[in-house]
Amino acid sequence: MYGLAVATDPFKRAVQEPLRLMEEPLRYLRPHASLSSTFGDDWFGRWAERLARTFGTPRYIFCQTVVVIAWITFNGYSIFVHFDPYPFILLNLAFSTQAAYAAPLILLAQTRQAERDQVLAAADAQHRESLAQMQIEKQEAVERGAEQLRNLLEQNTKLTEDTKAMAQRLDTLTAEIHQIICKS
């Protein structure tokens, strides 16, 4: 029903066009599909975003805390293995390396998300403008319809007045004819 060609009648156009457009909810994102991320949509960018998303989770913090406690316990008290003595230089090196990679990965993920947000905001703005334009067109169609209705009502009023005048004239003529017939 909605896929039919838009009719030339203004009312049908005002009703069918929005329904046709509602069939395709992502139509405003399509013009922005050519915009690609600064870092591309390759495996590295997706992997970096996944990794950056895990850094701030409670699960990650819990797992890291368990590893640090185990590290200090095993190396500080010489349980089982003793590969990093008390100042824990290797543990500090691991944290430094993690921080050196985590910060750029988080920034990369934020940049990619900001670009996606910008594209979505542009598409949303275009969508709002389109809705506003459709609303203006609908309002104009309603005003044209109201004006046509006013004209029809005025014409109907004039025709009613003319009909009333004709009926009075007909009554007058009938009365005159009746007087002439009754005199004869």
C-alpha cells in the first residue's frame, strides 16, 4: 500500500509520502555511509575499541587486583616461584607497559566513537530538518484545504441566498397568478 507511487492529489501526497518514508528508517544515515573512521574499520580498530572498553570494567579491575595480589604474595614471600624480588621491578614494568598501550587505545576508541557520534548527529539534524519541512508542507496543505473549504462555504451561502430569493420570487409570482386566476 505504501510503496505505491505518490498520487498528484495533495491530500494523498500529504498522507502517502510520510508513510512511504517511514518504511526506511535509516535513510538519513545512507548519505554519510561513505565517511570512514580516521583509523579505518579494520581489525585493529575494532580490536582496540574492544580492548579499551574492557579497561574500565569492574571485571577487569577485579582480575587485575587478583593478579597483583598473587604476584606480590608469590614473589614477596617466596611461595612456589620467586622471579621478581621485593621492589617488584618486573611488576612495575608490566604496569608501565600496560599504561603505555592502554592510553593510546582508549584515545583511539574515543576518537572513533566521537566520529560516529558526529555522523549520527549530522544525520539526526538532517532528519529533523526533513520532518520540519514535511510539517510546513502539511500545514500549507491544511491551510489550502481550509481556504478551499471557506470558498465552498461562501459559495454555498450565496447559493442558499439565491435559492431563498428565488423561492420568495416564486411565492410572489404564485400569489400574483393566484390573484389573477381568482378574479377571472
